[in-house]
Amino acid sequence: MFSDVHLLGIPFHNVDLSEVIDQVKQFIADGTPRQICLGNAYTVSLCWKDLDLREVLDGADLVLADGMSIVWGGRLIGVNLPCRVAGPDLAEALCALSEQFGYRVFFLGSTPDNLAKLKEILLKKWPKLQLAGMYSPPMCAKLTAQDNQMIFNELHLTKPDILFVGMSTPKQEKWIAANLKDLKVPVSVGIGAAFDFLSGRIQRAPLIFQKSGLEWLYRLYCEPRRLWKRYLLGNFIFLSHLGAAWIKLRLRSSK
């Protein structure tokens, strides 16, 4: 298992995408249910008031830096992470892996229409991909026990190796953690908006925005009403804590 580092009290694993893929193959071979989380500046900012989310990240089998702010912010205070592992990139890499090794994948989240489009896109790109199933759960703050049982039944029937969950943060992370043993899936990963990027419903930021760490700005431009709080307030909280940590580090080093 890979070592982890802590950024502002939140654990992240020191891995790149190729290492994540190798680890996923080991998880599937082992068969024990595992959870992979992705964290960005918004996720970190939530953890300071949402102790349940922090506990989920502490217990996850892999926590990946889904944002250049995590990578660059970490380096600023002496926490080294090799690179960003973005949700859409991870999902694509896992689909390619699944086609190659015959793994079965299941997509849980989004709307029925978007899932239908997603299926079309996925099978066009990876014709031999084994789609175990797709399911659009009710849009609500918390799924009921009956909702969960329907999902469990579908998963037990279709037996996927990888479960992609797109319910937004922190709902998806908490839901996976709370139900991990009942899911009986070797690898479960919350990928949020990656469902929309993969289906083409939302256009991903140009590569120059991704590499410069400004993908969040592009998304804010595209969906200001929905995302302003997440990016403006979340980034402000993250940068405030990061600045305080940097000042403390400088003061210690000057003594």
C-alpha cells in the first residue's frame, strides 16, 4: 500500500495515475471492498466543519489529489504530491483498464437520459467494455433504506468489479463508506461530475486550463449560479488555512 501525507490535516496518498491503476488491479484481485476518494480544495474546506467527511477520508483505501490547488498548495508548505489525479482522467483510465482485463463496471448516479448518453459514448470509445449496469437513484439529500436495498440487489445481481458513483461531494463519499460492505464490490470510487464530462453533457475545460490549475475557473464561468459557493467560498477557506500554515512554517524555520 502507498504511503500517505497530510495536507492541512487531510490525508492524501502519494501516487500518480499509473500507480493508482496498478493498485486497482490488486484490489480487484483481492476482492475485498475498497473505497477510493478524490479530494480538491472544496473537499478540504468541507472537512473543517464536516467531521464525518474527514472520518471517511481517514478510512479510505486511497485518497487522490483531484486538483492542482492540492498539489501546489502542498508543495508550498512542504507536502509533496507527485501530480493531480482528476476524476474524469481516472474514470477513463479505469474504463480502458476494464476493457483490457475484462473487468465489469457499474455507473450509479446522474439522470436516466444522461446515463443513456454515457453508455453510448463509453461503448463507442471502448467497444468491449463490460457495462454491468447503470442506475439513476432518486435526487435527494439522503437515500432511504429501500433505495439502498434496490441498489444492493442490482449490484449483487450484476457483480461489477468497479462501481463509479456520481452523487456529488460529500454525499457520494459518505454513501460509499456507510454501505461499502453491503455493496460487495472490490472497488468503489466517487467521481461526481465526471459522469457529465464523460457523457459530453458538460464540456471539460481546455487542456491549458487543466494544466494551469484553472479548470475550476472555467467551470465557474460555465455554471456560475450552481458553483459559485463551491469555488469562491471553498477556495477562499482553503487558501486562508493554507496561508496560515505557510506563515507558521516560516516562523518555525526562522527560529
